[in-house]
Amino acid sequence: MLDARLETVLSLIRAPVHADIGSDHAGLPLELVRRGHIERGVIVELNSGPLENARQAVARAGLGDRLDVRAGDGLDPLAPGEVPSVSLTGLGALTMRGILERGAARQVRPDALVVQPNDNPAPLREWALGAGYHLRAERLASGYWTYPVLRFERADGPDPAYDGLPREAARRYGPLLLHEASALLRQQVHADVTRLTPLAAPGRPAALELATAQAALAWLDGQTSLDAGAER
């Protein structure tokens, strides 16, 4: 059984071969195979404990012929062009960005990336804008906190997902999520405005964060007004 966070990640993955980086007990890749989302998978683990957990889970499931468990750091165990799809979950956005940058330096650039950072995903959106990836889907999953899940795909030219949106708000909260204007996103933005308001003295980083949250809230309120006008 996967929690809501990993179920959301799973929903954005479909590929003949997929690599899950930092899989721990291998729950996600096991379900990807069982549900037919992938034909084969690679599981990468850096530390010995999670590596052994993954090997045992794959062996118990009888899927050793379809899931290859490898020791290594990030994308290092993958050869250029070996896998078209990669997921990274449960890490900080800056850590994930470093893994992707090091992989790109070795020419490991999958066609599709699904990432679920445990914090502000803006560094990943910024990386994608300069690395030849477009944002194709993004979701919010409820859990211990609200988890963003993003799918990037390799593409040429500027990413059209950001067109017409306040740029910093779109990088922080997600261009596709802003267009969707879900109740969960509204809760997140309102919570940020409430949290940052007493901290936002002029010149402090919190002032810039508050301005970004307020821009997102203004966009969402504008979308609500447009929707209400269309209904009338």
C-alpha cells in the first residue's frame, strides 16, 4: 500500500523502463510494475540499510527479473540513455537539483522526470527552465504537510506553462496549479500569507516571500472572479 504522496507520484509515471532514486523499501517501483505502469525498473540506493531493504522487498515480491537494485549516488549508476524516466521523492528540492545537475554533466538526461520534494519546489522549476525541460503536470498531495509532485519532460524552447502568470508566484506555487486554483492550493497560499506577515520587515527575506504569496493570492482571487462572471 502506498500513501497519498506516493500514489500521486505513481499516477504521473508511465514508461517502459523507469528508475526510482532513493527508493528505500521499493514500495513505489514494486507498485509501478504490479499495476502495469512500467515493464522494468531500476532502484538506486546510496546507503546500505535502504539498499538491503529494497533488495529484500524485491526478492519477496518475486520481481527480481524486472527490478534491478543498484548501489550508488543519485543518477551515477545509470548509463546515458539507459532509462527514459526517473523519479526522485522525499528529498529537499536543492538536493534533487544537485542530483539532476550531476547527472546532466554525465549526459544522463531522461526524457521524463517526476519529482516530489519535501519543501519549496521553486529550485526544481528554475532548473527545468534552463535545462530543456517543460512542466507537463503537477499535483498536490495531502499528508504530514502538503507535498508538491511535478512531472517534467524534455522539450525545446520556452516553457509555455508560465505564460501570462506572475513569474515568482508561478515558480513558487506552480503555474499549472495556479490555473487549477484548487482548494488545497488556496489553503497553502493563505497559510503562507498568515505565517509570513508578522516576519516581513523591509529588507528581510520574508518580505520577498510574502510578496510572492500575495501575488499568488491575487491571481487566485482573480481566477475566482472570472469563474463567477462566466457562470453568470
